[in-house]
Amino acid sequence: MPNALVTGSPERVPDITIALKSAGFDILSAGAISPEDVPDLEANSVDCYVQLPVDPPAAGGGALRRTRDVLAHEMVSRFDAAAQFLPLLAPTATVLLVTEDFDGLDDSAGRLDPDQKAVRTIVGVLAEAILRDCGRSGVRTAVIAGDRASHEIAALASHRPPEPLPWWLYATVDPDLDFADWRNSILCLASLRDG
């Protein structure tokens, strides 16, 4: 039975954990994990790592303050968590990095605001850094929009190539993105297939 490790916001962890259990995963640990709470697991023993966003910093202070807080609080803690768990990943592990679930769009055209694009870009950099540190062996990474349903995230976690991904995962990938960003999200999902 494959196993999974889930970190991030306590609000979303239970739903993801239940969905992963329903998809056949044994949950090793789940929740907001500080450096002192890292589970005692053997190296190369984690089949799936799902990193949810941490609780966002308190709102206020304008766009400049919010962007600074997201970078200093959320992004640094996400990179730190990934560095802690990297040695635990199995050679063919799947790493799913879920972005923040933003409530609104920037304008009437439905485009994402600059904060949303920046967060997705930086989480994409984290995904690439994980692959580089793993030597691109068999570890797979994907950046998943925070508004995806828990069962969809579990389906991506349980996907094992060479099986094709379910078609519905492609149809609903980040519909609020402009075409170029949407295409990049699709290609990121398709790269799971290529291993």
C-alpha cells in the first residue's frame, strides 16, 4: 500500500487526508508540522508528499505588505518544509504542491491578480528545485491550484504512469488562467505521465 505525508493548513488537511485514504494511501503524518514535529521516518520511505499552503498571514497593510508577508511567511516555510522532507522521498515519489485558494479575480476579464501569479510562479520554482535536488530520478512534481477538489488531488497523487490521466483532470485545470498559463498547467500535469 502506498503511503503519503501531508503538510499545511489545518483547515484543508483533513479533507485531503480522507481523499488520500479513499484512494488507497496509508497516511504517515498529516498537519502543520514544525521542525520539532517531523515524523521519525526512514529515508526513501515516502511515496507521496502533498504540501498544502500554510495559513496566510493576517491581512492588512496594502498590497506591498501582503506580498512581503506571503514571501517571508508562506514561501520560506514551504521551501523549508520541502527541504526537511526531501530525504524521506522514495525514488519514485509524487510531490503535489497545492497553491493558495484565492477568493477573487483581479478584473472583470477574469484574470488572476499579480499576487496569485507570483505565488504560482514561486511554487513552480519550488517544484523545479525539488526535481533538481532529487537528480530527476523518478520523483514527479506538480503544482495544483488550491481550488481543486480533494478527490482530484488524490487522483493525481495515486496516478502511476504509464496509465493516462483521467480526461476530466485536463478539462478543469485552472479555468481562470489566461491561455498561456493554462497551457503551462496542462503541460505540468502531462509531464506526470512522462515520469
